[in-house]
Amino acid sequence: MNVDIIFRIAAIGILITVICQILKKSDREDIATLVSLAGLVIVLTLVIGMISDLFETIKEIFNFY
Amino acid sequence: MEIYKILGVGLIAVILIVYMKSVNSELTLLLTVSAGILLLIMTVSYITDFIGWFGEIGSAAGVDSDLIKIIIKIIAVSYLIEFSVNLIEDFGIKSISDKVVLAGKILILTMAIPIIKNLLEIVSTLL
């Protein structure tokens, strides 16, 4: 886990936005909504993994005592 | 040096967040949270050194090791609460974070009861 996770989230965001724009231009609003929702869920999974990692680290540090 | 790493993460995160605001506003929140977690994970390992040193000082001063354990536990609880409250505030919900702070205060108060008892015992032996 390093700085690249921030870049990854930003890249996912830009990619999702581009896909959404293309889908919207070709009159597929419903699929565009689903795609943006999917992007949100992917990023949320990443972030939740990070949160659990952080809490696990804290638990480990304080369990020694 | 670690400080350059932390500064770099902060600056890159800010630039990306400001850029994402105009591109895809719903992901800025998650970007903010993940940058915050990244910074916390980078700093959290430094707590280990401090706690080891703290235990050494306590045993050198002859303080009961149970009390030291309680104090370290209280520090852990307060750090956890601080981290979680920061996360919740990053999501922009102030009312929940206030309640988490309140719950943490009450928990710490209950955890501190043995220390207060010990203090009262010491005072009563002095009198």
C-alpha cells in the first residue's frame, strides 16, 4: 500500500467519467448511471480495505501491551 | 526522510482532489478519505517506539504495570477515536462525529476508574 492508491482512485474516476460522457452522448443514460455506480463501488472497496488495514495496524501496535 | 513522503502525499492528494472536483465530484470524498488514511498509516508506526519507551519509563519509576497498561489502553482508545472522528468529518457528517467523541469520552472515563481509585488510596494512606 503506497501513494499509488491515490493515483489509482483518480484514474478510476477519470476513466468512469469518460465512459459516462461517451454513454451519455450516445443516449444510454441508464447504463451511464450504472457505470458511475460501479466506479463508486470499486473505489469504496479500495477505501474500506484501507480503513480496515489502518485499524488492524493500530490493533497490532497496542496489542503488544 | 519520512516528512518529505508525507508532504508529497498531501500535496499530490490536494492537487488530485481539486482536479477531481470538476471532473467527478462524487469520488472527491473517497479520495479525501483515502489520502487521510494513507497519511495516518504512514505515521502510525511511530507510535510503537513511543509506547515501548513509555513502558520502560513506567517500570523504571516503579509504577504498577497494571496502571501503565490502563494508560496505554486509554491512549489507544483516544487515538482510535481521533482517527475515526477525522474520517467521519472527512465524510462531512458532524453530528455523528460529535456522538463518537462523546462515547469515547465516557469510555475513557470508565477505563480510568482504577487509576482514580489508586490515587484515592494513595491520598488516604498519606492522611
